[in-house]
Amino acid sequence: MYAQIEKPKENKTKAVANSVAQKKNNGGQGLKFIDNRPEAITQRKLQKMDNNRPQVKQTVMLQAMPDTPLPQQQPIQMYKLGTGTTRTVNLKGAKGTHSFEECTYNSVEYKNGDPKVSGSTTSSPAAWATWLVNKKGGRNATQLHVVNARWGGLGGQNDKNIVPGTPAENSHHLHEAEKKFDDACFGGSGGSAAVQDAKYECTTSPSYGTAVDVSGGSQDFSDPTLSVTITTSTGSTVYPVTTGTDGLTMKEGD
């Protein structure tokens, strides 16, 4: 007789595993096995913690950003118009009083490459109208820009940049000092931007005091003394401005 011999259980286990693997390879809706061994679970936790670190997230975000060019830095501009130093002149007449403000110092400064800035013309009438006139012709004293309007100088009565003088002194200021700054700063009066760093300073010294009594009649005075200093990288140069020969007259106004 033949005795029936039972196969070991480990062979049955291998057969079941092979069967499952065969079904998976044949396109069956797959079975997904998760490795639940202690060391595998620990490894997955460590990987999750690593992925959540801020450095990793930032790296991922930077990699996802499109290549965007950085904005170009704008050149620093140094253009600066002074605020003006002024004084108030008080006039006393037989019938009334009058006062006006005049500039005794102002400045303007440009940096190489700064575009030329335009200022404003004088306003009418002048702050000293009918009280301070040109000795020659009797018209109101000329309103002189201490800093030229071509460079940003302002011309209003309250802009702290105007001083009274004669037309002759206004012309001397232009040709003896202002054109020097045009050349030094802008390469000429037609220049549209500064060709180097340059600063213009103008000091005025009126020939009359801050309190003038004209109740007894008119008084004659000379033009204010103007002195200009132009500073560039090579140093500073002083340009004294010739005063006009006609002078000014103070009288009781309307």
C-alpha cells in the first residue's frame, strides 16, 4: 500500500504568495501592500518631517518661480534748491508805512547727471512797488533772482529768492556769474543735465538798512552787492558782481 504523505505548510504559504503575485502581474486591480515593519514606519515619519521643514518648502517655492529680472536701481539725485535767507525792510512815509521781504542768500546744488530743473518767473507787481524804484527812469526796482529760474529758482514774493536791483546789475549778474555756472554745471546754457557735481551760492548785501524813513523825502541808494561762489570737484571760485551805476531810490509810495 502507498502511504499518503502530507506536504509541509511552508509549501502551501509559498503557493499562495505566488498565486497573488501572478494575479497582480496579469493586470488584476492590484493589491497594494504597505510595509508595516517598525523600521519602515519610522523611516516614513522621518521623511514626512524632513519634507515639512521651512528650508525645504522655500527651496521648492523658489524652484517653481519663473525667472524674473530684478528691478534696476534708479540713480540717486542730489538736486537741492536752498530755502533762502531773507530779511524784512520797513519803510516809513509821511502818510503811511510799507514793508517787503528780500533775499540775502540762496543756493542750488546739482549732482552729475541730474536733469536741469526749471523754476518760475517773477510775479507782478513787485513787493516794493512804488516805494523802491530805479533812480534812472523811475520804474519799480528790478526783481533779481538770487538763484536763476533756469536752475529751479523761484520768483514769487514769498519764495525767498528775490532781491531788488537795477537792470544793469541784473545784466552783470548774468554775464559775470550765472553764465559761469551754466558752463561749469551744464556744459553751457543749452545743457539739459549736469555734467559734474556743482553748487551755486549767492550772497546779497543791500546798501540800506531794515528801517528807512522817507517821510521827509526820497533817499538814494546804490545797488546791493552780489557775491557768487561756484563749487565743483576742482574747488571753489568766487565771482564778485559789478553793481549798476544808476542806483535805486526809496520814496513814499502809493
